[in-house]
Amino acid sequence: MRMSSLFVQTLREFPSDAEVMSHKLLVRAGYIRKLTNGVYNYLPLMWRVLKKVENIVREEMDKAGAQELLMPFVQPSELWQESGRWDVYGKELMRLKDRHGREMCLGPTHEEVITSIAREGIRSYKQLPVNLYQIQSKFRDEIRPRFGLLRGREFIMKDAYSFDVDEAGLDKSYEIMAEAYRKIFERCGLETKMVQSDSGAIGGSVSHEFMVLVNEEAENNAGENDVFYCTNCGYSANSNHAVSVLPSVQTEGKYFEAKITETPNTHSIEELSQFLNIPSSIICKALIYVIDGKYVMALIRGDKTVEETKLMNVFGGNEIRIARNDEIEEIMQNSGLNAIAGFIGPEGIKGVEIVADETVKELKNFVIGCNQTDKHLVGANWGKDIKLPERIFDIRLVEEGDKCTQCGADLKVTKGIEVGNIFKLGTKYSKAMNATFTDKDGQEKPFIMGCYGIGISRTAAAAVERHHDENGIIWPLAIAPYTVIIVPVSDQDETQMSIAEDMYKKLLADNVEVILDDRSERAGVKLKDADLIGIPYRITVGKTIKDGLVEFKTRATNVVETISPDEAIQRILSL
Ligand code: ATP
Ligand code: MG
């Protein structure tokens, strides 16, 4: 490709609406242009990168025995009614009506469609196992599209679905996918960590995410997930799923009896612990949440934080948020009580489900809200002064300094970008949609399913997030849009131009993906652009050509070597 005809416009400045480096660089280097919020044009350079990621994914999926197909982007609501997701998927699902008034949606994922395909196409256990996948654009009306391709509304995904006769078969399919994923990301030049993750409310199911870990200190960190990992054994998990052992602290107050005590203006745990001069670990915190429109009170030790996904999963919910003050007022009114946030407790409260975190069980002579403003119950004990809730779960957010449940070593946290995930679905969809096969013994059984996603466009952006410097992108070779760029310093210099042309033709003849920067631009502009767009190798043909030498620069290391044109070509061919 000649740079003079390559469709690319690099910008001098970063776009003003971009927060993270991958977004800034992909726009500035001319890879993507925003069409509307969360929707991007993939310009020619980007499309080359995406196709490379896709092809790596395709090759490894095929090697793992999966078969590619392509399902429609638009889906009828009926299938979603069958699975039960039409009413619960929420606003991320982009719903529309056709001219006949039939309800449809833009595919955010394809469990329903694939299950309908299996239901019609698979009759017997003899046809199993099977794993079907596609690579396609998805649409999700994300509440906060941001970070460019990392969280778009329209994005490209590889989604695969496995069908097995039993759990053991699923375990095997799952392990095969995990292995394929390791290879895929490694081939893309991305180091990933496979971490345990939340798998929603479906009991007993398992899921893992593949995380690209990003530098904690980076300003505007693109890692939307907190990943906890053990400093000793292999344990690692998304914060929405992580568990830990707590270091021991004081959980028993020095009170001899339970007493309602004046605690004026102590709206927060901090204010309360200061006022009473006690550690926050002997306070029982009560927080009100709204889960799918229902009120829930969560009790947790005062020095700990509720993990909202864990709490939501107790109820199999889809949406969770902390209650507003006016909602707390409503609860108080309905319970015939009168207290403001900060003084709420479980006793006497009506119309609210109560869940306690495991940490509250061990509290003794503790402090808790008593539904009277400016007062707390001090010196309380479960069973005696206050009822221990029946629902006790781990709804606690793990923190750095907690210990590993497997080996007792320290847990640490880091930020991660989820580029893929694997998920044991079990019979969630096959049962709901009555998708069955005939087993060996003639019995009708629902398929045991797994699903496996990879964000193609997010993976490309994550690669930029991990591999860049102050001058621009540094593409891993396997997914770079071109391998090498030849830059003649002056297009007025005939020798430079003819050597550059000559090298260009030789490389083209060997099917190397090469750019020749044949523009009449200043050398500085051309060299800057080459760095910005991140081509792994740059061959600069300048004044030293009269001694038969060119500059060979490796973008990743910024090492420049002076070698002959032939050697430069050999280096590229030997990659
Ligand atoms: P997230 O938690 O980041 O929203 P998810 O759990 O919704 O992801 P899946 O539904 O399992 O993700 O989708 C599979 C893969 O698709 C993800 O691992 C991710 O790489 C990618 N992906 C999901 N949502 C987006 C998005 N809005 N933009 C780009 N890629 C996405
Ligand atoms: Mg999502």
C-alpha cells in the first residue's frame, strides 16, 4: 500500500471526548471515527486489525472442533419470550417493531437463537457434542458507552455455544474452550489471566473471565474490573465473585447491657465510631437497596463494604441500586417508623427483605441502628436483643489485605479489561425453550449448554491499552495492520526513492504487508505518523543510502539499527 493512497487521516491532537489511551490513539491515528454515541466506523487500518483478531479466533476455534455459522442480527421477540428474557433483559436490549407491529430486537447475544437451532437440528445423542460459533456485530444499548471500542453499543463479538449430553461432557467442552482462549490471546500478543467470575443467580454454574491486566497507576484506567489474586497460589477472581478470609479484628463491644443511646448527627459509620469512640468493626451497618423494584436491607460489619452483584444474586435479580432518601422515607412510613438514613436497623421494618453478611454473625455487644433518628442500639446481641436474619450469605466485597481462602496468603487487587469469558449455562435455556434430544436410553433430555464470548473489537482496543508509548500505538506483530513501513526521507531524492521503491516491490512480491510512505511530506511528519499508527517495523531510507545503508527500527523497543537494504528485507522475511 502506498501511503499517498491509504485512506487514513491522522490528527494532531487527541479527541477531546476520549478518556483512555486506546480510544485517544485509535481516533488520533485514524483507525476509528465515531458515528454516534458508542457506535464507531472501523476505517481501513482498523478493519485490517479486526480481521486479524477474527482470523486468529477463527483458526483456534476451528482447531478446537467448533463450527462457524452466522445467525441473523435481528431477532424476533417470541424466542425471548420463550426463554423468559424479554421482560427481564432491561434497557440494554434494543427493541424495535417491524411494519406489521411485530416486536423484534437487535441481537445483544444469541442464546435464544442458537437454542432454537439446536432444538430443530439435533434429535439424538449421536449428534452430540457440538459447538457452534459466529463472529458478528452485537448491539447493546449500554447505559454508559465509553472508552471507545472498549465499551461500545455496537461491537464485534465471537460467541460460541456448546451442546452436550451431560455435565461431564460440558466440563470437557468448557476445558477445550479455556485452552483455545489461552492460545487465542497469546497469539494476539496479549497476556491474560483467567479469573473466576460471577455467573449470575443460576445455582451451581461456573464461569471464568479472561482479563487483560492494566497498570493500576495509569491515570484514566481502562480496567473496569477489579481482579483479586493470591500472591502465593493460583487463586484469582473478579471482585464480584472473590472470597477471602478476614484478618481478625475486634468484633465484641465493651458494653454490659443493650441500651438505646443518643448518637446525635452520626449519619455515617465513621461519625458513629468517632462519637462512641469504638472501632467500626463492632458496628452493624444496615443499607437499603432496590433490587428489581423490591426493597432489600443488607446488614454487614461496619468496616466492610457490600458487593452489589453478590447481594443481587441472593435474589436472582437483574438490577440493583442503593435506595434513595425518599424511598427510605416511604419504608419508614409503611413500617410506622420515623428515622432517616444513618439510623436505620432491621427491627420493626416492614416490606423489606433482610440479608445479613456472614461478618455480622460473630458480632457481640455491638452497635446497630434502631430506627430512631439520632439514636443507636448499643451493646446489642443476636437472639437476645435483636433477631439474626435467616438469610446469611457472603455479600462482602473483598479488600486488599484479606487472606486467600485456599492458602492463607495475602490477596492483592489489580485492574482488568475483560476480553473474553466462558460460562457453564447448564439447562437454563434448553429447559426454558424445551430444547431436547433423545438420549442412549431413549429418554428426552434437555441439552447441557455452555457459552463462550470474546470481544473482538475490545480485544483490539485492549492491545492498544497494553501496548503504546508517548509516540503512539505499538501493535503486537500478529494483529498489526501492516508489518513494515518504508519511509524515504526525501521524495525529491532519486536514489532514496528508487531504493525504497525497490524494497517495497520485493517485499510485496513476498506477500509482506508493507506500506511505502511516498508522500511529499517533511521527514518529521512521516516518521511521526509511522510511530503513531504503530507499524511494528520501520525502514528509513535517508542520506546513509549513499553508503548502502538504511535504518531499521523496531517499534516495540525503539532500537534503530543501520543495515543494508538486503539485510532489512531478510529480517522482515524471517519474521
Ligand atoms: P461486560 O461485563 O464488560 O459488560 P459482559 O459480561 O456483558 O461484559 P458478555 O455478554 O459475556 O460480556 O460478552 C462477551 C464478550 O463481549 C465480553 O467478554 C467482552 O469482551 C465483549 N463485550 C461485552 N460488552 C461489550 C461492549 N459493550 N463493547 C465491547 N465489547 C463488549
Ligand atoms: Mg455487559
